[in-house]
Amino acid sequence: MKNNADECRRQELKSKFCEKYKSKLLPILLPLEAERKRTLRKAIFLAISFFGLAFVFFCLMIALKSRYNIDDQIAGFGTLALIVVGFALFEFESIKFTRNLKDRIMPIICSVFGKLKWLKNPHNTIYEPFFLESAFVKPYDRSSFDDVFKGEYKDVKYQIIEGEFRKVVRRGKRRYEEILFDGVILKVDMNKDFTSHTIIQADTFMHISPSLKLKHTELEDVVFEKKFDVFTNDEIDARYLITTSFMQRLNDVSIAFGASIFKCIFY
């Protein structure tokens, strides 16, 4: 029954977005389709041209090999270099088009959703120590942020951040990067005053706390308790923040983002 209710809610949210997409966004995007096709044709033409040059160069080297004693490595390296240039040009044209497209249409798309703004240089607007202080993510070595949006809804300010955090792991002579987090962060200014630190995350059998300062707390809502674990340093504050309506909204957020695993932090 719960899964069916979630699916119905997901379809309702999807329907609302599709309605706005067709009426507001599609008229903006359709004229750009011709430009996208032109860019794609140009990128394919450049790539095929260099692949053709690579083939001609290789055949020429083979034909002249015995006469001029040409080294096989020269023929192989030259052919490979031309193929790599072909791929690089295709990728360059694609990336250039994507960046130009974002610069042009993101402000227009954001205007459809009220007080929403796309940030072209996201690093300047993100306070990174927050992610460690709040126990959102474990200590990391590298972070990167892609699309970041800043907005306001009913006088509540928020940010939507597409981010990734990685940690360098060494095992013997091997060294690789472990992905600690790769997804979407919704950062919202609370309209309630509180001083506690509370974390809600997917339920686990052992109820392992993400921070030594926080202890596991059980709530009265049986359905919510089965789905989530709550950790806090102030049980009274936690119950003040996590109301029945908030639980429903939190569930709506997970459905809207299609998130099977997510975490909510009050900090």
C-alpha cells in the first residue's frame, strides 16, 4: 500500500512538472533544436574528417614503408594522433555547445519557477566547511560542484546543489578515489528557531550514528521510524522539528527526486 501511495504521489508531481514544461519551457527549447542539430553535424564532420585523414596517412605510410624505410612506430603514432584529434574535436564542439546553451537558457528556465537563479560560478556561493561540521559527509580530499541554483519560496531561501565528494584511499601500492557522495543537496534556511543538531537518514539494523556527538532517538510515528533513523543531541528539539507534516514533506522530496537513499540534517 505504501509503495502504491508513493507511486501515485510521484505521478502527481510528474504531471505538474510536465504541464509547466509543455506550457512554459518547450516554447523556449524548440527553436534551439535546429542549432543543436547543426552543431552535431559539424562535430561529426570534423571527427570523420580526421578519421579519414588517419586512414589515408596509415595507407600512405604502408605504401612508402619499403621505399623510405619508415618505422612502424611513426605510422602507428601518427595514425593514433589523428584519431585522437578527431575524438577531441567532437568532444570540444559538444562541450562548447552545452556551455553556451546553459548560459543562454538557464536564466530563462529559472524564471519559470519564480525566484530561482542559476549560479554560473557555484564555488563562490558554497560554504564548504558546513558539509563537515554538520556531518553531512565524512572527511574528503576533493569536492566538485556542477549546477547550483539559488531561490526563495514563501520567504524561505534555499539552494539546490549538484555536488560530489571524493576521498583518496591507499591500499598497499594502489591509490584510488572513493566516492563519498554524488548527488543533489537541497539546503534550506529554516523558518523555526533551534539550537540542536539532528540527522535523519535511512533506517539501519545497528542504528550507527554518523557523529559521536549524536545519539539514536525513537519517534512516536511507527511508519516513519521503520523507514528512518533519527540521531540528535537534543531529543526535545528533534521532536519540535520533526512534525507529522514535515515527515510527509520529507517523503515528498524523496519521491520528487527519485531518491532511494537520502539524508536530512538540521544544523
